[in-house]
Amino acid sequence: MKRTGIFFLYLIGERLNDFPEELEGILNRDNVYFYEAFYELKPTPEELLLQVHSPRMIEGVKQTPYYETALYSTGGTVQAGESIWRGEIDNAFVFTGTGDHHAGRDYFGGGCHFNGAALAIASLREKFGARRFAILDTDSHHGDGTRDIFKDDRDVLHICLCSQNYDNGTNVDIAIPYHVTDEEYLARLETEFTPRIAEFKPEIIFWEFGYDATSGDYGSKGLSPDCHPRIASIVKRAADDVCRGRMVAILCGGSRRDIARYCIPRIINCLAE
Ligand SMILES: [Zn+2]
Ligand SMILES: [Zn+2]
């Protein structure tokens, strides 16, 4: 059994209207810890933002209505990483109101404002001397912002399942065709992700969990909702094998409320097993 942190904020949009109620039965377990924005969950401090994003970009986000949401969304990921390093929890699920993966060093867009995985990595390096990290992106779209931040960083393995193929060792894209089956997708993940993680040996895995590739959502590749908890178990097993189970699932793209309601409790159950 793992100790699992759930990082949660209100202000998070229609797709998550069933939460935290849908976590009934999960939240009262002894091995599940709930961190709520404005209480246990703190916003990302500006000094940390400046380690990842340009002053101009941060100013731009301040002009949007999403600034506070972005501070708490990324704050959850930063705090998840720190809590794992301090040994308080083993893994985490982070609810977000704005995503990470289209937010680069000097730009933002596509529903992403600040890059939480990048901020967490900056924090773990500075506070704990952590060195090697992996980011898996199973959102339907290319994680251009994350790639922009880490393209020259050989201590960060970025594996992105999207619509193109690329591989220079630490920047890896895997093209997923339309109308893929769950079995084909998961087989691809097993052959492309698992061995790379075993070889790279990250100290933690960040998983950008977007569900927009689910059939009927805006980035559909034809996946069923069941595919996502199965991805979670593959990531969890890889984390168990190489980094003592350290992983953080970060909510990324996806719009359908019914898919969120179906997938998220199952993913958290998998993490907490
Ligand atoms: Zn997407
Ligand atoms: Zn990609």
C-alpha cells in the first residue's frame, strides 16, 4: 500500500464539478492525504516561477483571470514533489485548473499558464539536490512548452505520446495514430516508455495525465476511459522498479465531466494500492 497525496483546488472548472464528492470512500483512508488550496496547499512562490519562466511571461499570466488558479495548480505539483522527498507521501494526484504542458519558458496558451512539472523539478533540485527526472505526457497533444523548457537538459527525460516521432535520447515523441485501440496504445507505452525509464533511472516520474485522447473528447484518438487507469498502473510499476514508487500524476487536457468522474477515482485508487 502507498501513501498517496491528493492536491485539490476549487476554482477548477466545469469538468471537475463532481469533485471532491466523487472521492467519497477514498478520502477517509488512512493512507490518503488531502491537501486543499488555501489550507494545506500553498501557491507557487514568485522566486520559483522566475527560475522557470521569464519575467515577461509571468507578467502576461498576471493579466489573465487564471493567475491565481495557475499558482495553486502548479503549487500542488511543487508541494507533491517536496512532500514525496520529505517522505510524507509516496505518490500524488494533482487536480489542476490550468495545465502545464503548453507553458514554455517565455510563452503560455492552450489552457496552460505555468508549468507545474518544471517548477517542481526546479524546486527539487534547489531544495533537495535531486538530479534526474522523467516526464511522461499522455495528453493527446504535443507537450511543446515542457519540451521548450527541457530540450537541452540531459537530466530530464521527456516522453510525449502525441502525433509525431522524434528521439534524441532525452526528448522523445511517439506518434499515436487516430482510431488506436487501448491494447495498441498500452503496448506502445510498454515498449517505448518502460525500457527508457529503466535505463534512464529517474528519481521521480511526473505523469501529465490528459484524457482528451479519449473517444468523444476534443483530442480523440479513440481511447476508452479504461485506458487511463491502465496507464496509471504501468507508470506506477515503472516507478516502483526504478524510483521507490515516486510519481506524481498531474491533470492535463480533457473536457468531459463524465470521463473525469470515471477515470480520476480509479487512477487515485491505483496510486493508493
Ligand atoms: Zn491536449
Ligand atoms: Zn510530443
